[in-house]
Amino acid sequence: MRFAVLGLLLASLAIAGCGGEQSAGEGDGGGNLSVATGGTGGVYAVYGGGLADQISKNLEGYKATAETTSASVDNLKLIANNDSDIAFTLADSAIDAVEGKESFDEKLPVQALAQIYTNYTQIGTTAGKDIKKVTDLKGKRVSTGDPGSGTEVIALRMLEAAGLDPDKDIKRSELGVDESVSAVRDGTIDAFFWSGGLPTAALTDLATTEDIRLVPNAEYASKLRAEYGEAYQKTTIPKDTYKGLPADVPIVGVPNLLVVNSDMDKKLAHDLTKLLFDQKANLAQVHPEAKKLDPNTSQDVVTPMELHPGAEQYYQEAK
């Protein structure tokens, strides 16, 4: 609990001069690092706060601060511009970034340190809304996530895969997960998209006061994969994840990556990757998704994403 509180505190602080006193790519032995996370109420914020804490405690010469952002798409742009040094992102957004398509006007110089855990496409609603499948969202008031977030990317793609026009077939809002939960509670919206790890604090909170329901969506994994790449996979949210779920929920999952600029100093990238696994137990106290860290699988990033050479060096050593 001590680590989780610290993580949330760090994640809520936007820092001045996100890249720190020196660029992380210069590699002259120290400086300030910023960790681009996501909005409060999501896993990125908690996990990223914990990561910043562990960097500051264990990486000699460096101090790190977690930065609240709109998540994946914005994070990738921050990394490419050297406005942040380390970032959390969904793999589908990362694929778009390195290919220079969709939300990105050009190919971005980003590489991965690790694949860290899977995000679950959670379409949240309550039992009284009678929304049982994605097509039931037609005509409803639906949040598709913060602008510039990975949630927004997958929400729009999934709605289109289901034959719905996001601009015509739903009454669309663009809210973060905390705001979405509040809006469902007060009846402002009927449902919301959220792409996040398990459990997500905001949904855990919703389940304490409402009869929460999650909409199955795994049927769209194949269509999304065929159109947008290998990032999309079928997975399941266990019914005991949130209070009151009547059954396991089959959904679309997307891997999460920890990424840096390809110009980052090789030794720094190596040391950051090593720190992830060395401090796994402490990070797992921040959020249980950190238990998924495994050097045998974390190096298997979705193509065309590539590992940073410093990360590759660590995985070779870890063998």
C-alpha cells in the first residue's frame, strides 16, 4: 500500500522540463528522467509512479518523476520529441508510430525496453442499461476515452469493426477512466471504453456502488488483427476481477510496451531494462500487473516494433 500511494502521488505531478537537465540520450552518467504514464485511475499512473520511484532509488546518478498524460499516442510523441524519456504505450499505437500512420504523420524513432503486461478492452456499463454486446451501443451515450489515448484508438476501431460509425451511431464523449466512472454513476453516459490492466482502480471503485457489467468483445479480435496488425488477441477478464461480475468476460487484449527514443544511450537503456526485472517484487507491490514481468517473454515485442539495443543486451545476458 505504501508503494501504491507513492506511485499515485508521483503520477499526479506534471514536471517542468520533462526531459530533465540533460537528454537521456547523452549518456554522461546522470540526470533527470521523466516517465510518461497516463491519467489518474489507470494502471499506467500507478505502475509509472512506482517505476520512477525505483529508478530514483536504484539507478545511480538519476532521479525520475512520473508524468500524467493522455497515455499511448501522446506518450509516443513525447518520446519522439525527447520531451519524456520513458513511456508506457499500447502495442497497436506503437505499431502506428513506427510505421507513421493513423495518428502519426511520420515514422517515430521509438524502440521498446520490454513488453510488460496486457491491456484489457473493458467496455463498462451497469446492469440496468441493457447493453450486452457492442452493437447494443448504437444510440447510446458512450465515452471513447481521452483524446490521444490508446483507449480512443481501440474504441474507434472496435466500433467500426462492429459496423458502428463513432460519429453518427453513438452520442460520443471523450473522457478518461475516472471521469467515465463518475459519468456512468450520475447517468450522464451509458457506457465507456477503457483499455487497461487488471484490476483498474476506477472500475474497482465503480463496482463497490453499482451493479457493474463488462461487454464481451473478443469476437472482433480477428477482424482488428487482419486490418491493423498482430497486436490484437483474444483473452478473458476473470469474473472475480471486479465485484459483481456474473461470469468471465471474453475480450480483446493488447500488449503494453515500455518504450524509449532510439537515440537513448545504450548503457542507460540496458540499466533501465535490468532495473525492471531486478525490482520486480517492489513494482508488484505498486500494482499486481508487474508480476507479469518475465525476461523470457518481455523481449517478444510485436513487430514491426524493435527492442532498443541496450535492452537486447540485457536479454542476452539474462539467458
